[in-house]
Amino acid sequence: MANFILNGESITVDADPAMPILWVVREKLGLSGTKFGCGIAQCGACTVHLDGQPVRSCSTAVSQAEGREVTTIEGIAGPEGELTKVQQAWVSEQVPQCGYCQSGQIMSATALLRDNPSPSDADIDAAMSGNICRCGTYTRIRRAIKVASGQVEPRSEDLGEEA
């Protein structure tokens, strides 16, 4: 049995203590927003927050979450489902291409902006370096983080050329 807080709600789940958090939230609890990417903590698609810090859920055993708070992509929206500034920026900047890695990207960006509300390009690169985007939307990701932080204005309706 594992007892932890998931997206603000105290839960108990019957799971092997060695089972990765990724499989607990996806298979045992039915939350499919957290993605399986590489399975070796290298790509970041599985990023969740553990006590507010981004971790790779594919390699973090559920036993490490015992008595702690786990937040998945499903848990970052507001109480009425309103999008966060990061999620709004992801939409306005049309960040996703295939979208597979984006929940992990958003979780890492959310933690970055919580800890550093006005990051430089170097800060963004450092915080996001563990998140791989196979589609290569890194320019859009950086811009969305800058939009969410208020450092740049959202893209205009003319989406023809990437800023």
C-alpha cells in the first residue's frame, strides 16, 4: 500500500512499493497525462512534481512518495479547470507539434517559474535541459516560458512566422 497526496487529494493505492510513480498514476489511478517516454529518466516526458520539485516518475518508486505530495499535469490547473499561465502560454505560442513530451515540459516550466519568476535564457536552458522534444520546438518552449513570466507579449493572431 502507498499513501500520498495526489493533486491535492489524500489517496491510498495498492501498489508494489518499487512500482514507479508513472505506472501508479497511469495504470492504477487512470491519469494518463503523464507520459512514458524512455523509461530511464532521460527524456522528461514523465515529469511530475514531488513536494513541488520536478522528478522523473518513470524512475521514482511510489515508496518515495509515501506521505508526500505528488502533482501531475492533471493537478496544476485551477479549481475550476482554468489553465495556468504556463498552459495559456503553451496555447498562445502553439508550442506542441506532436505534443507527446508537452506534459513533462509544462511540469518543468511550472517549477522553473515558481522558483524563478523572471528567468534568463540560460536559466530556461538549465531548467529545461532534461526535457527532450523530438519535434524540436525548443524556440517555442522558451518563448512560452517568457510569455508566462510576463517578459514578452503573447504572439499575435498572425502565426505565420515564429518569433
